Amino acid sequence: MNHRRSRTKFTEDQLKILIKAFNQKPYPGYATKQKLALEINTEESRIQVWFQNRRARHRVQKGSEPEKDSEASQNQDFSEDKIHSRGDRRCRTSYTSFQLYTLITAFTNNPYPGIDSREQLAKEIGVPESRVQVWFQNRRSRFSVGRKREFDELLEQKQDPDQDF
């Protein structure tokens, strides 16, 4: 059965630490998120989601400002982030053929697994659940792009009846 992950509830002290870090850098790198996770005793993936949600709320609150100012500040955030991001990234996850076979089989059965299924898969193949979640997101995206490409090719073939098969 597909269950959602239970909501992460941060204590007041944890929130103070997160807010302070957000005010210093709204786009922290992987190493910073790992350090925060250790400091407040939670998973890095929960820190990542908290920052995503905080940035989304921050953008909504900024929405009342004139469009030019908001756009300029977003561009400034992006360019600063781009300068620091290369060394701060998480290392690319490499999968063995067994792990890929297991993930592809699971994807074929259900492209939208719940948290329970993802945790079971993660344990089975020996990677963190957050990596399984990202793998499924990427696979769904790749699958949908492939289907769109096939559809476009079919349309082209129907429009060109003289084409040899």
C-alpha cells in the first residue's frame, strides 16, 4: 500500500538553526545540509525538503514586491549559488547491475511507489531511500520524454505517406 512519509516536526531549537542557516544561504550545498542534519539529528533529505519548502514560501511572500525587484533578487541568488554549487554537490550515485535490475523491475510494477515500498527497495539494494526516490523521479521523467518522442515520430510518419518502411 502507498503511504506518505509522516510529516517531519522540528523543535523550536531545530527551527532556529534551520532559519539561521536559510538566512545565510537559501541554497545550501550538500555538505552544509549534511552538517545541519548532524547538528539537529535528522536526515539530510528532510533538511533538503525543509529548504525547498522555505524557499517556496519565501518566493510567495516576495510576490507582493514589484516584479523587477523580485526577479533581480532571484537572479542574484541563482548566480551566487552557481558559483559555489559545483564543489558542494552530492556525489553521483552509481548502481550495480543487480540494483538497476531490482529498480527497473519495481518501476515496471509501479512507477509511483509509496514510502513503504521505497524504504523496502532501499534496504534490499543497500542505498538510502532518498536515492531510490530520486531514481524513480528521474525514471518517470525519462519514460515520459521517451513516450512523447515516440508519439512525435508517429505523427511525422502519418504526415509523410511516401516514406518507405
